[in-house]
Amino acid sequence: MLRGLYTAVSAMQTTEKKIDVMANNMANVNTTGFKKDVVVSETFSEVLLHKINGELPTEAFNKSTRVEVEVKNGSYHLSTQGGFFMAKTPDGISYNRETSFAVDKDGYLRTYSRDVEGRVDASQGNYILNSNKQPIFVGSGDFEIMPTGNVVANGQIVGNMITRGGPNTIGTINGGIGILKIEANFSQGTIEATGNNLDMAIQGNGFFKIADGNGNTYYTRNGNFTLNSNGEIVTSEGYFLLNDEGASILVEGNDFQVSEKGELIINNQPVDKIDVVDIRNVSDLRKHGEGYYKVVDGATAETQSFTGGLLQGYLESSNVNTIKEMVQMISAYRTYESNQKVVKAYDELLHRAVNEIGKL
């Protein structure tokens, strides 16, 4: 009974956080370059349930451990009817008859998430375990998962993914839902014309590189720039827009144009180039207020060639869809109310158990 109470309360707590995130998204619908946040949730670790007395027939226990494998877009999805897959989570070992994973940069099998472009990120996932409860290492080469659950890499069996539990195993159960992470959705916002030469919008993937006066580097999609007293291009907070050599950009009030690739042109001559960086590991970026992002401690920005374009005299609006956010918020409120009723029902049952059944 109490497990059901915990499950309902955990759902209420997760839903409450989702509502807070959606409210913040809607509050920034008119903020230039704002990227909405998304709450990623997960269930708590599942545990095996066993019959206290009695056992299933041996033939039922051994009936089938065949593994069905589906490979799609760099990830693997496995299922089985006889046995369980194991994953190492912060709360303990999780058991399930289905699992999804990818290979991380070190060659281990881990659960994964996908970014807004559908790219697999297994860097923060849970390790998939073999039958000896050890992480499965396949390296950087090709590997194969056999119908028996064996993982074969470089012609060698590196582990078996199936654990059978025991003859008296009757299934798994989890303790509810929790928040895995909150991450930004970096999809493109609407491009709007302003007619101001100091306004710039990035079309495609990429960030302006910004530096404050203390040596800190930030990234932003907000191209609402101005000039300081020295004629340098700065943000509204006074942070410097950087060129491709890491220095501030000086225009001294001259009339200038910006090419699609970021070149500053004065009197028909290119004099500088804005540093627009395309970051592959956007999952390692954290919001730093006022539309700025900073790479999380312990990570570095993995950049690649900028393939988009710069538009002078334009700004990118937020990527928040007000109607969609409202619909999701209404749905979240209904979910919260439903779980609230479940908690109330459990409370009434416990009250009756203590005050009525306890009298017998």
C-alpha cells in the first residue's frame, strides 16, 4: 500500500517541477534568443519480486530467453520474455524485460538520450550490466548481440546480457518517477527583421562567442548588440563580442556590413570576422542568465565548422510555442490532480485501517 503512496507522491513532485519549467518558458516567450527548457523524467530503479513460498515449474522458468534486437539510428533496443536485462543506476541495479542503449565514447554500453537533432548521447547514461553485474565493454569496433543474449566483439564473447532471476521470480516493480535532468531545446526560433545594423541573427546551429571583463567566456544566440564608448561591439550587459582570434571587435562607429559567414566589411573591405561556433556537445551547456550559456565544469566545447549563416538587421525570437506550452501545462495540472486524488484515497484507506480494522 505504501509503495503506491510513494509512487503517486513522486509523480506529483515531478509534475510540479514540469509546471515550473513550463511557466518559466512562457514568461520568456518574448525574450530574444531564449531556448525553452524540457524536463526529462525516468522511473526509479526496478527491483525483482519473488514469491515468499512456492516455486514456478522448471519448464516455465526455462521456457525462452531469446533476445529480440532492433538497431535504429545508432542505438539498440532489446526485449526478451525469459529473464531480465540489468542496468546500474544511482539508486541500485534496475531490472527490465526491455532495454535501450548505445555505445559511449569509451566503448561501454549505456542508456542514452537524444538531442534536438536526434543525435545519440550516452555520456551520462546508466551502464548496461552482464550476468555477472559488470559493465559491458565492446570497444570502438563492430559488435553483435546474439539471440542467446551473448555480446560478441572482435570475435570474442564479452558477456551475456540476460539474468534469469530465479524459479520463484514473478516480475519487477518500481517506486515511481523522478527527474533525470532539465535541458535546453536548441531548435531554431523565428527570425524577425529589425532594420538595426547592430542586430544579428544566426540561421542554423551556432552561438556568438562572448567574453566579460573577468576572462570568462560565454555563448549566446541573442544578437541584440550595441557599441560601447570605445566603438567596440558589446552586449547589453557590456560583454564583448569576440572575433575568430578571441579579441573584441572594433568598428568605431563606422558603417559596416556583416556577410553571411560573419565577415565585417567596412568600405567594401573585410576588416574582421565574428566568431560563430557550432558546438556539438550542447548537452554540456548550462544557462547562465540573460541568454548566456557556459560549458559545465569538467567539459570542453566540442566545436565544428559553422555551416549556417548570419543575418544582419534581424533577431531570433524565442522558440517557445505559447499554445503548445499552455496545452502541456493544462495536461500537467490534470496529472497532478489525478495523483492528488490517489494520495487522498490512500490516506482514507490508512485512516480506516488504523481506526476500524485495528479495533477487531
